[in-house]
Amino acid sequence: MKDVRPVYAEGAQRAGVQGTVVVEVRIEPDGSISNTRVMRSIPELDAAAVDAVSQWEFSPTLDIDGRAIPVIMAVTVQFTLT
């Protein structure tokens, strides 16, 4: 699995914006991400969340017969100022 962390948007950082963006993703049989859809939005952070999640890679999900299948899942991306 490849997990790319989001880059906090500079404007959002300056404005003190933080919180959780939830992105629905389709994981293809090869483990790549093909589709994303923001389900819980923070407008200043949505693009960073989608950009990061779109680069993720997963191990293929196998059905009961051992065939790789696509899967849809929700991903939570947390943005916290430190």
C-alpha cells in the first residue's frame, strides 16, 4: 500500500482551517484509485485531500474465488494544525 499524506494548503493554514474531509474512492482490481468523490467537505481542504488519496495504492482485494475485484470505500483525511 502507498499512503501519500496531503499537503496542507497555505491559505487554509493561514486561515486556521482544520478538520476532516471524507472522500469516497474506487479501488481498482490492480489496487490503483480510479474515482474520487468528496462526501464530507471542507472547501479549503478538499483539493489537497483528493490529490493525496488519488495517489494511494492498495493491495488488490480478492473475492472468495481469489479474483481481484474493484471496491468502493470511504477514506477519512484529517487536517490538524500543530
